[in-house]
Amino acid sequence: MSRFSKLTHVLWLCQYHIFWGPKYRYRVLTGKVGFEASKAIRVYAERLGCEGIEANVQH
């Protein structure tokens, strides 16, 4: 599979890096909350037709 997407007259590579950090970097995404947040992001990205390469929730 190529890193690039293409149509008849165009070739593109679209990448985004999303970071969410709470105030003072408190660790609020722990346990079930972190699992559910990660799951919700994956489901929403799939609905938009996006491909998730990597996800990381730090404990």
C-alpha cells in the first residue's frame, strides 16, 4: 500500500498529528476513561473515512 492517495489527475498525502493535553498535564485519561476516549476517537475517525496509524494514551 502506498503512503499516497491518488485519483486520475492528483496525488496527495494528508497527515495530521493531534495532541490533547489537560491543564497542568494532569493524568485524567487513566483506566476505563482512557480506553473509552481512545475507542471513541477510533470510531469517529473510521466514520470520517480516516485511517488511524497510531494512538497512544499515556497512563
